[in-house]
Amino acid sequence: MSINETFKALSDENRRKILDLLQNGDMTAGDIAKHFEMSKPGVSQHLSILKNAELVYAIKKGQYVYYSLNSTVFQDVLKWIIQFNSTTKGEDL
């Protein structure tokens, strides 16, 4: 996982909304698409970017693919951000 890919994926409002939706549980692409005014291929493209950034998992169950959050990546990003707070403590800026 590249931190650049992660931030690129998070930079789009639609992808952030998809991640918000997935906080409530696994969803199919069709279920996710119902929350947007864009084509299903458009939603699939956003899901592909999230998958490539490893922010979501895609698991095939029968004829459907279910998407779920990969919380490990969020923990890694948070650790990366927190390191800046801990390195500036006690320093005059």
C-alpha cells in the first residue's frame, strides 16, 4: 500500500461517501450505487480505486461482490499522521 494512493483515493468526495456508507456494514456495488446520482460503471470505477488503495475489500458471495472497509489501512494512516504531533511536542514553532 502506498500512502500516495491512499490519499489520492481519499481526495474524492464520492469515494469518501462510499467509505462512510461501508461503516454501516458490507454492501454490494448495486446497493452503493443507489446512494449516488451517477452510472453504475462510475461507482465501479470509484470502488476500483478504493480497492487498489486497499481501503476496501471485495469478496464474492454467490453472484454478488460485497465491499467492506479495510480498517488496517486507516490505522496505518492514523499512525503516520500522529507521528507529526509527537515530533513537534516541546519544540518552538
